[in-house]
Amino acid sequence: MKEAYGFSLLTFIGVLLILMGLILVILPFIMKLGIKLESIHPLLLIWRRINGFYIGTSPILLIILILVYLFLIFTRRLF
């Protein structure tokens, strides 16, 4: 992978995924402040409550991860 400004593409993606993970960890604390999950757009977060435990994912994150995975597969086959 080519490096631009000292960061490779995988490093950038890794940092981005860590930040998104931190946001998902902080989400329960945000809910306690009064922000309801129902007010979050469904493209940002799809959630389900099972026995008092929230399970959620982001469709946008899943799409980005699939695109990155396909990009990595196709670049490895070309080189």
C-alpha cells in the first residue's frame, strides 16, 4: 500500500474503526443523558434491546467494511 503523509490506508482505516468503536462504547452513557435511540437515524444505528441489553450496529459501517474488504481482495489479485 502506498503511504501518504506517513500513514498507509490500513492505518487510516484502523484509526477510523477504533474511533467508531469508542463511539459505540460511549453510546450507553449518552443514552443516560437523555438522548433516545429512537431519535437516531436508522442508517447510523440499528439497535435491538434484549433483556435490558442493547445490541446495535451501523449499516454505514457494515457497508464501508465490505467495500474495504473487497478493495483489499481485488488489489491483492492484481499485484
